[in-house]
Amino acid sequence: MASIKLKFRAHTNNTKQGALYFQVTHDRIVKQVKTGYRIYKYEWDKQTNDIVRTSLFSDARNEVLEIIRDKVVWEQRRLEQIIKSFENIGKPYKAGDIINRYKGTVSDKTSVFEYMRRQSERMKQLGRVRTAETYRQALSSFMRFRNGVDLYFEMLSADMVEQYESYMRTNHLSRNTTSFYMRILRCIYNRAVEEGLAVQTTPFKRVYTGVDKTAKRAITLKEIKRIKELDLTSTPDLDYTRDIFLFSFYLRGMSFIDLAYLRKKDLANGYITYIRKKTGQQLTIRWEKSMQDILNKYPENPTQYLLPIITRQDGTERQQYLNKTLFVNRKLKQIARLANITTPLTMYVSRHSWASIAKSKNIPISVISEGMGHDNEETTRIYLASIQTNQIDEANSQILKEL
């Protein structure tokens, strides 16, 4: 049976790129097939016969190398399928026959993996960093399902999409999570259709792409008190985490991303004024003593940010925020155990707890918009926008006095 190997021919000048090619061997006859892709000598590993991707390269170059690797893996699979088809027929064939059939079917079409990477990079360039991250997450999930084997859009059938959904369910992902990935994949597919890279065949018609209402988690004011009263002086990491959690609660359940990006200049004349990252809504919150007490515990942040979450302005701000998110949510699990709280504790719990406690204090439903329990953020935003700011501040003061 014929064999296929990816090979690299270095340029005589090491500063120039060499060529990647396939070596087709059959009946001791060796033929070569150009891939059309070129890389540098230091981007090729002789031991593994593979393209090297390391932190030494720029992100842009690594993106290119990933696309090249996906393409050559895909093309190698195509060559292997051609060999299998010849073997199944059972008639003699030559290495040249493999190459001739391959050249007759080679396409310069954009693959799904490559297109998803391009869209992720486009979102990043547009400043939509979170969207770019979700595109990459969806790509990683789909690549795992495909065992790293790329495909073209016309291969993305309704059956394959159903199999992908089943694969995710088998791996214990919730309906909302599988739907999340499906919606991203569908969005990218529809864009490819708009750009003429695919013909619309509605491959997502048989899978779930809705959003289930999830049970909201909140803890009581007594439990908030227990967290506040914990003696954590000997465990600075837990003390810091407790402070961030309480700070979020004090600021009417402010989301962690908004806490991280609060600027010093957002605090002025006794009020915090900020723009919510999620909705673009401007909110103003009266500054309370309990907030200042926490701030006084820490040295002044050397950056423009108010809290000790993002502490360096060196282009890694987003990664610092993501790292602290994981850190704080992990430490909150320990705090929950120490405070004898059975509810899975996360930063989001502070947000919903504020709303739930406000409701229990007979604060008007219009003020808290049913404890933030609407189907979407827009409904909550509309409710809150119709309320006088001082009413919300009085509601917050009432809650904080209970502590």
C-alpha cells in the first residue's frame, strides 16, 4: 500500500522560507507533491516531521502556522482517501495515478477551521475581545469533536451538526452550553454563506439553539454576614477574595469585569459612575463607608484602575482580569466551606444576592426589577432606567446597614 509523508525542504539561505511537500511512495517509486506552503527552517521539527509552534513566535505568525498545519493535515487525509479508493478497487495503480487524481480535486477553498480563526482575529481587531475569545472556544470545541481534522463548509451537514451536539451532551455539557457553541458555529456558517464560501443548507435546523432559564443562586443576608465576620487575617488570598466579593455586593452586585475595570476617576464627589461592559448602561452608585474601608486595606493601585485586580498596564490587562476571575471563584469555594454555606459561591452570587435581599426588604419591585430575574439584561436595564438614582442608593444603604 502507498504511503504519504509530509516533508520539508529548507532554503539554502536560512533567512528565507523553505517548501513543504508530500512524499508519495508506492512500489518503491517516490513522487513529490507541492503543498504551496512555505515556512522557515526553525519552524520545522525534524524529529516529529511537524510544524513547530512556540511562544518564540508572534501571535500573528502562530496563527499562520496553525492554518498551514490544518491545511496540510487536511490535504494529507485527502491523499490517504485517494489511496484507499484505489485499494478498494483492487486494480494495480502507480504513485503517479495518486498524484494525478489528487491534482484533479485540489481546491483553494477556505476551510472551516481556517475561517473560524480568521473571524476570531477579525473580532479582536474590531475591539470585540470577548467575542473573539468565544469564537476561539467554539473552534477548540469543534476541533475536539473532529479530532483535529479540518473540513470544507459543504461537508457541514445537518447530520454532522447533530452528531456534534450529541458529542457535547455525551461530554456532560448543559443544553445552554451546547446551544452557545451551536449559535456561534451557526453565526460563522451564515457569514460564510454571505461571503459566497458556502451554500445555505440549513444544517442547524435539527439542533437546539435556544436559551434555557437557569436557576438563579443567592445567599441570605445572614450568610453574607458570616462571610464578612470570618477571621481571614492569616490567609491573605482568602481575605482578598472575601473583600472583592463584599465589594461587589456593596456596589449593588457589580459584575466582576466592571469591578476590574473601575477607574480611579470613576470615583468622584462621593459617587461611583461607570459604564456596564455588558450593556453599555451608565450607572451611578453612592460611595459608602464600607466600600472605603475595603479600599483602605490595600496600597494604591499603580495603574489607572481603582481596585487591586488589574495591577499592570502592559497590554495584558484582559488576561489579568481572566486570571483573577479564575482565582477569585476558586477561593470563594474555600470561603463557602469556612462560612458553612452550601450554595456554590461565585462572584455572580453577590449580584443575585443583592437583588434577592433587596426584594426581601420590601424594596419596590420596580427598583430591583424582580431581583434581576428577567429573561434578558435589556428588560432589567429598562426597569432600572426608569427609577430615580437616589431611590436605588437608599435601597443600597438600607441593605448595608443590616450588616
